[in-house]
Amino acid sequence: MTTSASPPLPPGLRERMLAAARTARPTGRPVPEPPAITPVEAFNRSADAFYGVLSALSDQQWHVQVLRDLDVHGLVGHLTGVEGHFQAALAGDPGVADIDHVEATQSAAREEVGRSPDETRRTWRAASDATSALLAATDDLDRIVAVHRIRLPLGSLLVVRAFELWTHENDIRAAVGLPPSVPDPSTLTLMTELASRLLPHGVARVEDGEVPVDLHLVLTGPGGGTWDLELGKRDAGDAQQIPEVTIVAETLGFCRLVANRIRPTELDAHLSGAVAHAPPILAGAAALALD
């Protein structure tokens, strides 16, 4: 039996298909959407997941270096310090508004040196539970809270906190050889919504971030969606001259980029349009990370 090679695809077919797909998928979320949850629930779920991985570690694994010069004890101490500052911010303490996220928690990280895993784990759990108790007593998620040089509505800040806990959970998992975890779709939806909304601020921090460009961002998979974003500085007369770029990427990969856990060149993304503007956009996504 003989076979013949398939004929080559017509020139430009891929580009036409992508353009048609974009037209058929307007800005918004995929259907059906995951069940909606509050930012408070997203924080609590991420805290429970973080505690779960701590509970699964052996005593030896607590001494593995995870991030910067921190082993698991030190990283958990850092997060205990974050909880204390976050609680102070909820109470309106101006002293935590402009301190550095990393430097201000170094003392809390050092306090865990020489303690047992159970002591460190229980100290962090008590701190996160205290945060949850404070959150249960408030229904104003729109008020601005200032901590660690971040000023955001409380609801948005809680999604940042959920993002941080998920990131550090996976830092620990990677360090000790455990498989990575994935946020549930409802939490992931809040994370991608916030990341896309803050992306213009991240892009403004990087080189060429002031160049005006329109972005059509498509994130695929659970928690994904599409967003049309205006990036860079623009004048009233620029509307007809601003280039447009489309970035299509998988949701989790984009979140890892926003967490600064992969480099922009490591994101598996399809680019089209004014692709020369993509590098500063992706660098801006990574610039949103707290670390």
C-alpha cells in the first residue's frame, strides 16, 4: 500500500484561524464559569492548602533551602511576619504602610531558627487563623488597606495574599520534590482577574513601559478569560495610531510569570500583532511579584 503526503496548508491559514477565534471570543470569562467565591474564601482556601503542605513535610525537609537564604522554617516565619503586618494594616496602623515586604519580615524569619517544625507550623497557623477571624468580622472589602507599599481595596489585597500563599506553597513543593499544586478554579479566577487588572501598573515599572500599546490578553484553561487592556502613556490624538498585540497563554503559566517564578521567555505564549511590544508586557507581569 502506498501513501501520499498531505498537501501543505494554504499560506496564512493559521493566522486567519486565530483572527477568527479572537473575533468569536470577546472580552470576558469562559462559559460555564466556576462558582463565584469571595476574596475572604480565596484567602482561607490558600491558607488551608499551605498548612496542608506544611503538615506533609518530614522534619528533615524543614531544613531544605527554599527561597533567598530561607529554609522552610524561615519562609514560614516570613509569612508569619506578613500576617502580623496585615493584621496591623487592617487596624489602620500607618507604621506598616511603607515598610519593605522582605526586609520587614526578616526578624520574624530569624525567630524560627532552632524551633521544631511543629512550633513553627503552629505559630503560622495561629497567625493565619487570627487574620481569618478579623476578616469574618468585616463586610467592607472596598476600603483601602495599606501594607508593604501596597495600597489596594481589601478584597483585592486578599487575592494578593492568596496568590502569595499559593506561590510560597509551590516554592516549598519544588524545594522538597513534591509536585506543584493548582488553585481551585474559583480562586484561580480571582487571581487572573486581579493580575490582568494590575498588569498596566506592572508594565509601567519596566523599560519601554510608557510606550502606548493595546493588549488583547487570552488566558486558556480553568480560571482563564480574555481582557482588552490599554498599556503605556497615551495622548488624546493617539487613538488611531496605537499598535495592538495579542498574547495567548495558559492560565497557570501566566500566574507563575506574575509570581516571578518563570522568566518571560519561559512562558509558552502565542503572540500576534505588534509582537515587538510583548517583551516589556511580559516583563511587566513579572514585576507585579512580591517575593
